[in-house]
Amino acid sequence: MSSNELIINSIRGGCRIALLKDRRLVEFHQDDGGHSFNVGDIYLGSVKKVVEGLNAAFIDLGYEKDAFLHYLDLGPQVQSLNKFTKLTLTRKHHSTRLIGFKTESDINKSGKISQVLTKGQKILVQIVKEPISTKGPRLSCELSLAGRYLVMVPFSNTVNVSKKIADVNERKRLQRLISSIKPEGFGVIIRTVAQGKDVKELDTDLRTLVEKWDQGMKALAKARPKEKIIGEVMRTNSILRDVLNESFDNILVDSRELYQEVKSFVKSIAPDKEKIIKHYTGRSKIFEATGVEKQLKTSFGQSVSMINGGYLIIDHTEALHVIDVNSGNKSNKEDNQEDTALMINISAADEVARQLRLRDMGGIIVVDFIDMRKIENKKKLHAKMKEAMKDDRSKHAILPLSKFGLMEITRQRVRPEMNITTREICPSCNGTGKISASIQIADQIENAMTYIFESRNERKFTIAVHPYLYTYFTAGIFSRRVKWFLKYFRWVTLVEDSSKALTEYEILNTKGEPIPVLNT
């Protein structure tokens, strides 16, 4: 049985989130703490421009680029939403609920945006795609609030069940159950994880969503354009809400404050999982101790190695992404070239699926697999690719191999693509190719340490260094660190940090804050 772990590293102004499956990095997210223009956020926008040629409108949310709203994203009940928004803003509708609210007729599917929106109009919108590159956010007026088991949709009365719940009796049970407890004027979509859950858990989830709606509508009554009305939960919690399942066995957090926040959130959505949350207190950085830092450095380059000796070359263009599968210098242990190609392609399918999730690559992806002649092998590869991407939460479609051995994949992307620079510029030479003698670094560290002991009178501190330097300072019974202790009668804590270059180091006080020193 596979295991899932979530490793959360608190950084200044936000956090880094790594999702591991069987100790391998499969998703990486960076939350800058700004919480602005995230998928799921609901804003009160103002119509900046109506463009009939595009059958769309540009909405001002306060972002540097106007957000885009197409007619097809208005939703059939947009007139009801506009009416409710206007009544709430003018204080003519005093309840946050939709009890007794008279809905308007659905709009025509083939209508024009100018029939619905006018310049300067205030409108309630939800972000469905975050700002990417030169484009502003993509919007929808079909509002929805996502919970652990349910998604609540205002101005609707239907109850829909996830297609992934195949059991007919279970579908009927859930539909009957939710229909009896849902509030008037709201529709509900029942998520896959609701399967087998009792009425208490589902009712709690629904109440939480109703409370969230109530708070948002109270905020709307006194809101001004460009203000956020309902905010999506922080990135960590949204990932937990969507992926937390029975196979999750470890959540590791290195910040006490973030640990308490995550624990509180998990307790509210899945109390039985509260015990798997642990506060990491080790000396090494959390990404260092769990191997995430190393995987980050080796997984985001243009060339990505595979276990069997093959490798991928990943190139990005304006229109699409291209992935080339290569066999490398692998020795041919299979009976023939066809079997070798199949084996490498099958392995590449797993790595391609991982890379798509890891980098959050979207749009059109073309994968150039190693040529195979047998039709049954091509079918095996197509089936393998589907299997490898079944855990990907983004909408995607995978076409069979073309006669040229190319596989086309489309994948929806709602956030900017994750990219990490894996080529490092030497911190000493800044790319010039000339550095001061690297042998001096040990002396620099010892001089800095002497300065701290004698001039700053710090009782305890930690020095983060490259693994080579760590070994240099700690090797042997009478290591250099032991000699420091005999000289100053104070123990210096050293930690390995492979994210640092050989000539880099950092000295931290007991609060984890950097201690400024002069390099001498």
C-alpha cells in the first residue's frame, strides 16, 4: 500500500509544501502568504469593459491586469446573482440566505454579454484561474464553496453525485440524505470522498459551508468594489482538504504556529487524522532531513534522469511543452530492441506524469516516446500513461500514440507553472569564473565564530554549512569542533545544508534568525 506524506516548511511570509508518495516528491507548492487572487476566492468586481467581439467582459478586481470573464462562464443563473448582489449592496435584502428569494430566468446559452453586463456594473465573481504570465485572473459567476465532502452552489436546487461513486445504492443514499438537509436555494455536489460517510459528518461539512456563505454575504453588504468577499483557505489547507485520504500517514510541520493551524483544520475536517500531524523539531532543516531539498534540485532541470538509466529532456515553448524520452547509456538486458523501448517508455510514463504534477504544466504537452512497432505495445503504453495520471487532480485528456510515436496530452492549469532554478551561480564569483581561494572558507567561518563569541557574547548559535564543510569540521575524535569547545568552553551546533554552495554559510541565533558578521 502506498503512503502519502505532506512536508510543510515555514518560510518568511509563507510556506513551502511538498507532497511525497512513497518518499518521492510528486507535488510542490509555494505559498507566499499574500492570499491574493487564489483559485476559489470570491470578489466584488466592477465591469471595466464589455467586448462584444469576444463576447466577454474585463473586470477590475484591483489586480494590475483586468480579469477576464467570458459569456459562457456567467452561468445560467447570473441574473439571479446580479439581483441578489444589488439587493444586498443597497440593504434591501436583509438576510444572507436565499429563503423566499425569487430567482430570475436562466440566460440564453447563445446570448450576448452586452445583454447581461454594462460598464461600471458591480458584479460578484469567483476566480477559476490565477494570474499567469501577462494575463489577469480568469473568472466565473457560477459561484461554489468547496468543503471536505460537499461543494455548495447558490441559486440552484439540484443535488449531484460524483461520477466516481459507482455504487447505485450509495448514490441514492447520499442524494436522499443531502436533499433532506440542504438549505433552500442552494444546490450541492457530493464529492467522491463522501462515499460511506454518515449524516453527522456530511451535515457538519454543510453547516461549515453555510456559515462561510453567511459571513461572506455580511461582508458584501458593506463592501466596495475590488474587495475580497469570501477567501479560499490557505494553500496548505486546500491541499489537505482535497487529497487527505486513508493512505495519508504523515504530516510534518516545522513551525509551531503553522502546526497548530494545520492541526486545527484537520481536526475540523477529519478528526481521525489529527494524530498523524507532527511538529518537526530536528536540527537540520525539514526539507534537508526528509530529502525534499535534494529532490527539488534534481527534478526541475531541463534533463531529468530515470531509475532505469533513461532520461527526459523537457522544453517549453510559447504554445506547448515538449518532452523527449531517451534511453541513455542503458545496457540492453532485454531480448530485443522492441522490449527495451517498451520498458523505458513504461518507466518514462511514470516520470512524465510526476513531472506534470510537480511543475504544474498545463496546456498541450507532446511526449516523444522511443519508437515501437507493435500495436499491442503502443496500447500498453497508452494504458500505462492513463494509470500513471489517475491521481492527478487537474482535468486532463490523453490521446493514443500517433503513427510518429508522439503522445498528446492536454492538462488544465489554474495556477502559474512551478519552476525552480537548478543551475546555480557561484556566490563567490557571481558567474565570472573567478573566486577567492575556497580553502579560505573554513578560516572565514572560524573568524566569524570568534567574533560572535568575543564581541556579541552569544551563548548559543548554529552554523549551517555545505556537507563537505560539515565533515571537515566534525571528522575524528579530536575534530575541529571539539577544539573549539576546548578553546571557548561552548559547544557550536553545526548542521548540513546541501542547498548551500561550498563557499556559503549561515550563522543563526537560538530564534533561528541570521547573525550578521563581517567576512574577514
